[in-house]
Amino acid sequence: MTRPALGRRRGHAVRLAAAALVLAACSAPEGGEQAAPAPSTGSATLAAGAADAAAPGALTLPFDAYRLTGDDHDLLDRAHRELLRRCMARLGLGRPLRTMPPAVSGARLAEHARRYGVIEAAVAREHGYHYPATAADRAGPARWEAWEASLTPRERAALDGTGGEPGCHDRAVGDLAAAVPRDDLRWLEGQNFRTVEESAKAAPVRRARELWRACMSRAGFRYPTPQDAISDPRWNLDAPVITSQERATAQADVACKRESGLVQAWYHAEAELQRTLVRAEAARLTRLLKAKQTRLNKACRVLTGGTP
């Protein structure tokens, strides 16, 4: 069974907080579909008051306007769950939605927290190169397996569909979809990876990387690049164990990125690449922006009691 991407319900206080977030996210006026603004070619920005680009929450890239953020995904998750609830209720099958695990557990990292490797001293100190995970995150797969095992044949058929007929899950996905050429989506995701790789070759980034390497060497760590440091086979990033050596290396890595200005140089080089693409691909990006807004508008209508 394909697991639906769904939001969370954790009691009265959390429901009130979620309702407030929905109202805030859905406060834009809707007279039919909202017109998408013209693609921006302005500068990538750092959040106001940020001392440098080494704070992931401060990183804002031109492509961000056209891609779904973590908050956007949460909004769509909640709308998806609400559509599933309505569909299953019409069939007299409310139990699965009351016991379904949340799709997201624990805290979410900032949008670009790992784009240029580990860049936060506190994260390096606690987690080394490991991706931060809560106990709820680690328990997630087992909770989903238990939930799926609890479904009756009738409940499973209602969710997944039978005989070629879509079930509640596929209906909800379709209701929240927006017409956008798949080539546009593939292009955006491909370029989102390409710009981070291509910008690493820019002269200012290469110079900063050499400064980083020299800084690491002075600290007793001999790695040609940050990627070599995080890819050291001594760190088993798929296992929960984080060694003191991994933590020490990650902390030196972060300190040397700050000293060398590597993150700032890389960030600004990538932002320039993305700005160039935004200017060259204005029509494509306008389609993507309109599709994004269509999906979010549909989610807002569902979460405020309406239909997509």
C-alpha cells in the first residue's frame, strides 16, 4: 500500500495551534484561482539580522519561490488527511483515520540546512554528521507497519481501491493536484541539484575551499573537501551511533567553513546561477508558480470546510 502523506493530530491544544496555522497560511484572498506573480530576478537574500550565511534559516535562494516549502507540504498533508477522512466516513469507515500515524515527527531542519554540508555548530556538537532524528522519527516505520497490519480487508480496499477503481487515497491525491507539465517539474528538480554542483566550481568557492582545507589541516584533520569529511567511512550515517571523533570532525568542519567564508561564497555563487535561470526560463517558472498556488489554494479550501 502507498502510504498517504498526512498531517498530525495531538490533542485539543495542538488542533487549535494547527487551526491558527491554517488560517495564517490561507489568509490570501481567493477569487477563483489566484494569479501567480511574475518570476523574481532579484537577489537571493539572507534573513534580516543574520550575521552570515552560515545560519540555514537565513538562506533564501531564487528557486525557493517555485518549490514547495516544508510548511507547504504540511498544509497539503493536512488537507490530504481531511479528504481521506471525508471519503472514508462516507463509506462508514472512520477508524483507520483515527489511528493513522502522523507522516512527520519531531522537528524539521531549515530548508537549506544541509545544502552545503553541516553548517551549524550546535548540530555538529550533538549529532556530528548524522541527520538529527527524534525518538518519534526512529519509531515511525514501526508505527506505520503496525497500522497497516491493523487494516481490515474492507478498509484496505477502501483506501487503495479495487478492480481498477481508485480508492480514497488516490482520489485525495487527484483532488489536490494541479495541471503542470511533468517536464517542468523534472527540470526544476534537476536544476535545483545542478546549481549546487555547478556553483561549487566557481573561482570564489574554490578559493574558499582551499582556505577550509588549510584550516582543517591546522586542526589536525586532513580532508581535501567537506564532502570527503562527511563521507569518511568511519562514520556509519545509517546507524544511530555517533562517535566522539565524528563529532570533533564535524565541529572543526563547521568552524573552518565559517573561518574560510565557504558557505557564503558557495551560496552567493549558486544564487547567481539560479537568478540567470529564472530570467531565461520565465515562462516555465510562471507555470510552476501558478501550479504551486493552485495546489495550496485547494488545500486551503479543504481545511476551511470547503471542497477542492
